[in-house]
Amino acid sequence: MISFHLLPDLSSIRDQKAAYLRGLIAPMDGMWEAGVTDPAPHWEIRVDDASAGYYAANGEGTLLQFYVRPAFEHRTRSLFDRVIAQDAIQRAVVSTIDTAFLALCLDVQKGVTVHTLLYEPGAAALSLPDGDGVTFWEVEAGELERTVAFQQQCLGGKADMSGWLRGYSANLIDRRELRVLSLGAEWIGLGEYRKSDSQKGIVDLGVMVSPQHRGRGWATSILALMRQECATNGHHPICSTTMDNVAAQKAIERAGFISRHRIMDVAF
């Protein structure tokens, strides 16, 4: 008998989560993992009285992750079919780094679109900033409020995100994962150097540049500096951007990154 059980937390499937990550053919995007898949409701898949795997789906009917333990791989197709046969599951968001899940989705897809480009470092030379008064340094705790104000300016939206940004940035600063590029006393942009907790040696890079300094190559410079830091620390950098963000794609590629993988939106 196949049954699905909503999990109160992820503690009971930590080993399965780790096995899932080991089965991917490239590192998982950290923002996708921490901000989308892990916070989503997870269900344990049980066959009779045994745990056969798990799946994650959000409240909008989107399947985000699907994993079957090796002992039950011969039943993968039937377990997947049972999951998506539920009325609530209408689509999936799946990465090309997850070949098993992607293959299952493609077997039953009614439409596929690319949502996000995933990047890893290529062999291109780095483009490092060169100019008098340009410095790149680690943001300290006493600069949290300036950081939040700068982020609000960069985002440019009318909504006040200061509360969320304050908590998010305080965590980055505490983990020594936030950098700032400045020209004299003026802040040009921020760089996020997010070390993965689940994938050893993997660092997710993020960039934010003030509106008045955009289009001058500063985002590329920040990425190149953090890529150089990764090389010094023995870390492997990755980054991502949405398919419609052409400016970000150009900045990332100029910093010597290449995109081999995608996150796909698959309709069932």
C-alpha cells in the first residue's frame, strides 16, 4: 500500500535529503534550496510500513522535489504517478541537475519553459576592478542599518522590506558572508558570499549595485573579486539569475561564469 504523510519538520528525512544532494550532477542553487524547497511542505512516501522516499510541494500545486530511496527505485515510476495524480499537483519546477526527477517530469509534460539559468566558473580570465579609491571589504555588524538602507535603494520598490532585509543581512554579517565595494566613502555595491550548510565547499554568490552605478561593470567586478576569494579559500562558486534578467546574465558571464544547467517550469 502506498501512502503519503505530511512531515512536521525535516528531521526524519535528513539522511534522505543528503542522499538526494549527492545524486545531483552539479551543485544545487543555495537560494533555491534555502528559500524555496526546504521551507515547502514535505511528505514522506511510504510503501506498506517502510519509508520509500519523500516529495516537496508548495501550496500552489507545484512539485518542487521528488526522491525515492535506492531500495524502492524499481517502483519510482508508479510512486511518481501516484504523487502527481493528486488533484493538488498541477506542475513541477525542476532543475536539469536533477536528472531523475527531470526525466519523470518530461515523460508527462504538457509544456516546458526555462525559469532560471545556473552558473559555474569557466576558464575565462577575471575582470578585476582597477581604480584609485576603489576598495572591497567585509561588512561589519555596526554597518547593518546602512546596509539595509542601501539594499532598499537598490531594490527600488515602494514596499518597505527593511524588516526582512535587516534579519537577512544580520545573518550574513554574523556569518561573515557580506562584502561591499566602495569608491572612497560611497558604497557602489554589495556582494553576498553565502557558504552552503548542506554542500561542503560550495559558495553561492549574489550581487546588488546601486542604481546610479549600474551599467559600468561594477557587478562583474564584485563577482570577479568574490570568485578570486573562492579560489583563495578552496571554495567552488556558483550563482544564478532568471531567464529575463539579461543585464545580470551579461555581468555574470563577463566575470567568467558559464551556464550549463537550468531550472525548468514543467506543466502537467
